[in-house]
Amino acid sequence: MDVSLEVSFLGGPDPQRGIGVVAPFDFALDRELWRWVPDGVSLRLTRTPFVPVEVSLDLARLVSEHETLREAVRALAASEPEVVAYACTSGSFVGGVAGERAMCEAMTTAGEVASVTTSGALLEALEELGARRIALVTPYTESVTRSLEEYLAEAGVSVTGRAFLGLTRHIWRVPYRSVVDMARQAVAGAADALFISCTNLSTYDAIPQLEAELRMPVLSANQVTMWAALRRIGVYAVGPYQALLLRTAGPHEEPPPPQAPAVPPAVPPVAQPEEQEGWT
């Protein structure tokens, strides 16, 4: 007896629109990026080559060199993305506002498609929300955090409070609880929004909890990257209880089903900064 399944009636797979993503070699949160992406859109990711250099502002510059970006975008071209996103905060703010714009130009020229970076997307999101004063959370060292503050200041955004971990590697291992604790510490002065930096830091489930507790919009590196890239192709990012997404949702879209804010799991605390290493 023939028991083979007839699947031709399914008619799929459905056509997918594509977003190309260039990430640093140590990026570990592919799955988090996907959580903001609606059905009908696929992410096509590539990584910059490994660089055996001590994590620092110098490394941020190396992973964002224009020729490195051009090669990555050319590698993505075969998959025909409609937009390319550079998913790294430090790599896109280390050269200042002009440096970020030059990165986008280099990627656009290489791929002949629109391009965005995490730091450029952050400025777009702050403008969308009308936020000019922010609280800042990073997993970085003090020097890298200071460089981000300088980038924001150049764009006319002031930092009213900050918290950072001083990590140089393994940032993806930081638990939500540490992110939440840093956020509470950073919100020391009057702020219009909170920004959690680093695409290698998990934030998706922490955002609704923090917005409910702090009573302000909460932005994160991966969130603004996906929001801006999707916006370039006329698609809305998805996610429950996130002020940026609710503000920019389409007029005919149904709101996401209610979900309880995530509760950070009971995990061991992160070690003190001098005991750790981390980056991106």
C-alpha cells in the first residue's frame, strides 16, 4: 500500500522578501533578530572575518572598515536582499556621525540597495519618539561607552544617566536580570527614553518589563536595527508592548495579542566587570 504523503496541494513555500544582515564575527543572537521579523520576510546573515585583536575601539574600527563591509555586502548580493543592515552598535558609532553615514554609502554602493546601521537606526528611532535625553545601558568598557556618548552628543542627544558592565567578550551570556538592574541604575535623571546598546546583548523579553516599570520607551540595539531595516521596505517590525513598534505600526494592523511581561529567570549573577570579558 502506498503511504506516501501528497504535499503538492500546499502550494508553498510562499515568496519571501529579504533583509541582508552584516554582523561582527562574534555575533551570537541570530534568533533574537528574527523575533522582530514578521512572516513573509527572511533574514540573510553574514559575518565579518575574525580579527585576533584585543577588544577595544580599535577592534570596532577593524570590523567596520569599508572594504570589509563591501565584501560582506557582495557576499549577500546573491540572495537579492532589498536592504542591508549592519548589526553592530560600536562598529557604527566609532567613526562619529560622518563615519556612520560613510559606512551606509559604502554598503549601498557595493550592494546597490538601501543600507542602515545600528547606530544610524538608533538616531532614527529617537527622532521618531521625539527623545533628546536618554538613559544609557551598555555592556562595554568605559572607553567604548564614552565613545557612544560622544556619538550621541554629536547628534544632539544628551545622556542623563548611564550604567555599563566593562565586558570584553561573551556579552551574549549576560542574563536579563543584569540588563534590568543596569537599566534601573541608569535612569537617574530626567530622560525621554532608555537605550540598551550592543547587538550581542539579549533584550527582547526585557523591553516590555522595563517599559512598564520605568514608564518610558525602551530601545535596544537589535530592536532599532530591525525596525529601521524593515521600515526601508515598507514592513512593520513585530513585538508586544514596545513603544517604538506601537507608535509606528500600520493603521490597519491588528495589535499584537496581550502577553505578560517577561520575568527574568533565576540565574547566577554576572561576575564583576574585572572578572569578565565581552564585546560587540
